[in-house]
Amino acid sequence: MAEKKDIPIDIYHRIYRMAAKGIPSDQIAFSLDLPINVVRNIVIQFFPTLKETSNSEVKKTVKVYDSEKQPYLDIYILQRLRFSIIDLNGMVTEEHITRLQEEFDKVLKSNFKMIAIRMANVKSINEAGLSTILSFYKDFINRGRYTAILDPSKEVETFLNQKETEKVIPVFGTEKAFEENAQKIKKQKKNP
């Protein structure tokens, strides 16, 4: 069981960013694979007036950390009923490729059948980042699984359009559209 003193500083930053976005402590704990009590204690340290039931109020009461000053990439795995989401936040650029690849490798080894790569909070992306995502897409598809890009930010959408990425990997604006298409593909595979 992880204790606070064992948690690296970048995990504290990730907990802060997630809590500042109003993500409940139990989801933060699941995403970061930490005990929920440890996460709750850290969130309370950051936001002493926050009650667990009012996590959605955080955005209204907290000055959010200014992440624009330094490049970062936070990666969260979020569970939905029928699929999972790799939620990318920050910059999908050269300096973060190793970390991104490590997370993708973990997902490839997992039992996930359908993965949406959410890019709503990606501030910038470049050729190296896109190449890593496309490589993951091909590996995931080759294993008989389904993945797509979900809800790209304006910056990412412009870049993807310039690279004509939608010809290679599907791009969806909503979780519902992603899930409907994934289920349709899954049914087609069962009934060739």
C-alpha cells in the first residue's frame, strides 16, 4: 500500500490537476492505481474546504495550476461501462514520447478491448506524438481490438486535419459516437 511519503512529486501534480478539474477522488485513485484514502488525504491538503461530495465545485473555488508555463503530459486511464479512455492532457511532443509509449505498452498488455484516446485537453501535438499514437492504433487493431481518437482540442484537430489522419484512425467528437461505432464494429466481427 502506497503511503504519501512514497509518492513521487509528479503524482502529486497529477492528483492536483485532476482534483482541480473536478474528478472525484475515487476515480483519481483508480486512474493512478493508488489507495483511495491516500488520494483523499492529498486532495484535502490541496483543497482544505473541499468536501468529498462537492468535488464538482472545485473549478469554481480553486485557482487552477498554470500548466502553460512548462511542458507536461498527464495520462489517465478512465473506465466506462463498455470501454476505457486514455485521457491525454498537456503536450504530446518529443520530450514525452517515452512516457506515452510506456502507457500505450501497458494498455496493449491489458485486457481492454475498446479504447478511446481522448485529446480534449491536449495543448499541442507534433509529428513524433502523432506517430506514436498511430503506431499504438495499428498494434491495438492488429490484436483484434478497437481504438479511435476522441474529442480532439482545436489545436489537435487542426493538426490532424493537416495530416489527413482521419483516413488512418477514426476520430469522434463524443463518447456516445465512439461507443456506437465500436459496438457496430464488434458486431461485424462476430457476424462476418
